[in-house]
Amino acid sequence: MRSAPENSGRCLPPCSACGRETELFQLPGSKERDCFECSADVATTILLAAEIDAASKSGEDTGGLRAEGLQIGTRHLARAQSQ
Ligand SMILES: [Zn+2]
């Protein structure tokens, strides 16, 4: 019979996105707690999504905004996978 290893000495919960144990922030309206960088990426992504939505409704080109969103998403993912 084995018991689960205890995480003694770990007082910080890991970031829900990248798993780093650091100071976490909770965005308004989000249940997840992320580190500063992930929170910033998530906040920017939300803003970009709103901008893309507004731009496409008014018939503007959203290519630049989409490229920016993709870049942030890729960076966010890379950080999550670097753990
Ligand atoms: Zn993080």
C-alpha cells in the first residue's frame, strides 16, 4: 500500500496555465489563478478578441489583430510547455 507523496514546503499553488509556483493573480470574471505573465496574456487575448469582433463588424481588416492574437497564444502555449 502506497500513500501519495506529500507536498510539504509547497505553500504557493501553481499557475493554472504554465504551472509555475509564483505570485498569482485572478482576473475579474475568471475562476483561474494565473501568474502575472499568463494573466497579462489572457487579458490581452480577451481585449484582442473584442477588437477583432468590433473590427469585423465594421468591415475592417482584422489580419493584424489576428496575427497578434496568434503570437500571444503561441507564446502562452510555449510557456506552458516549457515546464
Ligand atoms: Zn503562468
